[in-house]
Amino acid sequence: MLFAVSYGIGASAFVALIALMLLNRRPQAFGLSVLLACVITTIWAVAAALQPWWMPGAAHALESLRSGAWLLLLALVLSAARRKEEHLRANIWLPLVAAVIGLASVANDCRFLFSADSPTAFAASQVLDRVLVSVCGILLVENLYRNTSPGRRWHVFPLCIAIGALFAYDLFVFCEAVVLRELAPSLLAGRGIVLALIVPLLVLTMARNPDWSIDIHVSRRVVFHGATLTTAGIFLLVAAGVAGLIGRFPGEWASISEIAFFCGSVILLLTVLSTESFRSRLKRIIAENFFSTHYDYRTEWLRSIAALSSAAAHDPLAVRVIRSIADVVDSPGGALWLEDAAGNYRVAQVLSMKLDVAAIEPAAGELVAGFRGGEAVQIFSSHAPTTGKTARHPAWADDASAWLAVPLVKIDRLIGFVVLASPRAPAVLNWESNDLLLAMGQQAAGYLEEERVTRALLESQALIDYSRKFSFVIHDIKNVSGQLALMVVNIQKFGERAEFRADMIRGVESATKKLGSLVDRLRPDAPAVEEPKLSNVAQRIGDVLRELERGDVPVRAQIETGAVCVLIAPSDLHAILTHLVTNAVEASSGGDEVLVALRTERGSAVIEVTDRGCGMSADFIRNSLFAPLHSTKLHGHGMGAFQARDLVRAAGGEIEVISAVGRGTTMRIVLPKLGESSGTDELCQVIAS
């Protein structure tokens, strides 16, 4: 009865696991191997539950087949991770050796298929065979876990704990049989409970490895592993003592409870040892007490270079910069701030951290000044005192649980900084940590500056190519200009309706003037840009709205102040407003309203063009909206937004984008204001003088 209940529980757990694998997704790659191993394990558990009444020898043979299946799975994972020329032999022989060991074990059990008359009837060769298989399984698990890179152990350790616990318990049972020359029935029955305990870890393995791709590399940290084993040994001694006390209670369930407690303690220990916070704390204790330096600088430097220069994970450089600096102090994430065109610092990238992306740090602020030109790492004041410089605690730092800030300096210029989240384990920074973080910051700044320069060169090359293409249409523009001039003459001669004729004449004359001006500006000896002049913003808005007025999408102006004067070329302001309003109208549906608002705010003229269209994502705004030659329109050139921003910045202003997918867009233009009155452009000229 004891065997039936214990193995019945294990079989039921694996049946649920198999159902979960088949219902969620179709297993592929290593998933098929795991599915096969789980099916064999389930069949063995059912046979073991029935072995008091039906062929114990068959259950023994299925047990060897189960062990061979898990050995083969571990060997396949290791060999697939070493698909390099120098490991070709290991790739071929490792699965073959595992398969031979499993088949040899099954063949040995088949010799006693009809001779076993009880669940505990094992021949000496069968017991020794199981000891050998268990040792091989533990060695494979140890190689898989020890040689996995720290960044990938989160994916592999549940599988290692599960299969390691399975083989470790078998080794314990059959080693005791070798010493005592008999098998304890309660220990054999306990293997069904072990099966049930490892199922959650296998489920976690499936969730973390949907493609069953595990990255392996050799890593030797003898002291760390020695300390880990020592800690584990002490814990296991205590757990064994408590389990022994539980086993002294009367009743047949006392032995099962003893086994369940001990196995649960082992699995809990392995889980704790594999968590990042525990490992981080243990590494820090070892580094501070057993080594003269806190860091292995060669390892840290190589890791940083690999993180910054490798794009294997398809992460942008900003994410790699945050991760490379965060790994130095075991921080789970952070945020990258970069200098904008105005000299202030804005959030460019956030990784595993809650932060208001609209936060701004002024160049003249206390936080930026606290970096002392890139010579100091700042720890925010809410954390425990450290040897680093204590920084003021901004409002955004409270919400983001910010811990410290590392400057990014390139040729004595602070191009940005990285704010890190609180570490996985409490840490106190010393001079060594400060120096290493500063060095990592300088290296990251070099990569960021190189990317910025490369992007600027690419944009310049794109503009050159666009200019070359545009030179071919100059002749066509001249032809169109002549045709429009002829149309003006013809309309004056042959127009029938006076109102229509007058409107058409004004429109054609305006187009002719614009085309002529464009041809003049394209001449090699023409100035590149028009000289800036005082312009009345409200009047320019009115001109643009009259030109772009449509019946299906109304455009309304909301002027909250009088005539506001800004210093910008009138044609440039007209082009900026025309582009933004046209885009807003095209993004709107019939009946929606486009609003053009003008107000003054802190010495600046603020123009907002708002629509209720489909909106834009933050990624599109950051990476594509202002990129030259990138357009989502069928016949667009991708130059409008880029030119609009360039013209605004040339006038000392900035364009801000406020948008959300499905909620519309607001394009905000901020320009320096020179004067305000209720007059016209001439009055603005008087105010300026």
C-alpha cells in the first residue's frame, strides 16, 4: 500500500506535467526530449505503484530506462551548447556514452525480469549499476550548472535542481543498501514523493526556456564554490538531524514524512543557493574577507567589453551600457540619461526600473554639479552612508528607488550619467568600487559618443544623397513655374466667373512666387538659409490656416495672447506650421478637429498643434519620427519632421512631442519670445528696436 500511494502521487504529478506541455504548446527541440523522458518516468511510476502485485522486475527495468532517458537529455543539452569545431568529438561521444550507459543498465535488469518477487528484490549487480548511473547523472548536472554563465543560470538551474535531486536521492538509497546489505522499503517508496517534488521545477524550466537554448562556457571559481558547498553541508547536517527526529515518531508515515522533509530541504537549499540575491551577498563576503582586491579586474573588464560590443542579444547600446555598469555592483537595472541639444539631461533608456521618462536634470543643477566633472560617483541620501559622495535626492529618485549615479565622461565632457536601482543584496561602496564604476563609465561614454557621431555622419550622408537627387528636378520646377505663369494669363483672359477667377489668380500667383523663390534658393551662389526676421506668430498661424482649410477636417485657432514676436525667417515659420498642420489634418478622421494654440510661457512663445488621430508610440518618436528620409507615407520623402526640427533649433527653440497610440498627438513648438502687443509685424519691429 505504501508503494502504491507514494508512486501514485509521483505518477499523477507527471501526468499533469505532460498534459501541461501538450496543452500550452507543441514541444520542439529539447522539449521533445523532455516530453519523452517524462512519459518514460510516468510509465515507470505506474509500474512501481503496481509492483507489489505485478512483475517487480518490469518496474526495475523501466527505472533504468527512466534514468537513461534523463542522462541522454542532459548529454544532449551539453553537446548542443558546445557546437564548435574544437568540441566536435565531445558533441558526438557524450550522447552516445549516455545512451550506452542507459541501455547497459536496462539490459542488466532484463536478466532478472522474472526473478524478482518483491519491490525490494535487487541483485547486487543491479544495486551497483544504479550507483554508477546516479553518479553519472550527478556529474552531468554538475557540469551543466557549473559551466553555465552567471547571466544564463536563471534559465538552467531549475532543471539542474530537479534532475540532480532525482539522481542524488537514488545515490543515497542504493549507497545505503551497499553499506547495510539491504534496501529499506520506506526509502524506495520515498522516490515517488521525490517525483512529485521535482515537477514544479520542471514546469519552471519549460517557462524559462521556451526554445530550449542554453548558453555554456567554462568558469572556474573554486573559492566561491567551496564556500557554497560548505554552507550547503552545514544546512544539510541540520536538516538531517531534524529529519531524524521526525522519523522517531510512531507509524509507517513517519518514514515518509522524514524523507519528504529531507528532500524538501535539499530542494529548498539548491533553490536558495541559485538565487541572485544570495549569490551576490556570498560573493561580496568572500571578496571582502579572502582577497586583497574586491574585484577581479580582468574578468570585469572583459565582461564589460563583451557587454558593450556584442549585439548577440539584439539589445540597443543604451541597454547594454546600463547592464554593463549595473553588473559591477549587482544592481538589477537602471536608467541612462543623455545630454540633449539644450545642454540638459533627459532619460534615454530605462531597464528594470520605474522612472518618469519625462524627468529632466538641468545642466546647472546640484546633481550634475555633484559629479565634479566626472570624478565622483554619487549615492542618493536615502541610502546608508558610504565612501562615495552623497547626492541630493530628486523627486524622481524616490519613485524609482534610485541608489547611485555614475557619470559618463568623454574628453572632459559629461555626456550623461547612469542611475542604478538598489542592489539585490545590501552593499557598501568603497574607493575600489568608486574607481571601477568611474572607469566603466568612461568606457561606456566612448561607445555612446562613437554611436552618436556615426549616426550624425549617416544623417549627413543621407542629406547629401537627398540633395543630389533633388538637383535633377530643378529643371522640372522651372517648367512648372513657367506653366503656372501662363495659367495666370489664360485665367485672366478666359475665366467666366469673377469670384472663381479672382481666387484662382491669387492662388496661382502665390504658387508661382513660391516656386520662383525655391529656384532662386537652389542656385549655387544663393545663401543656404534665409536671414531671420521678426515675425508675428499669430499672423503666420492665420495665413497657414487659410491655405490649409478643408471641409471634412476643421482647423481652429486658439490665440491666448496678442501679437507675439519671434526672431525667425518668415518662410521658415510658415514651412514649420504648414508641415505640422498638414500632418495633423492627414492623421485626423472626418469630423475631428485640429487645434492650433498659441500662448506665452516663461518668456517663450509656445505653439501647439493638436489632433485626435492614431497617435505614435514612444519608440517611433525616439527612433524614427525625426530621422531623415524615413516616412510612413506612400509618397513621402521623410524630410518634413527633420527639417521642421532643424529650423526650430536654428531659431533657438525646440520641438516637443506628446503622443500616445490611439489618443492623438500634440506637437509643441517653443521659441524665444521678443515682444508682445496687439499690433502687427511692424509693431513687433518697433518693440524689438
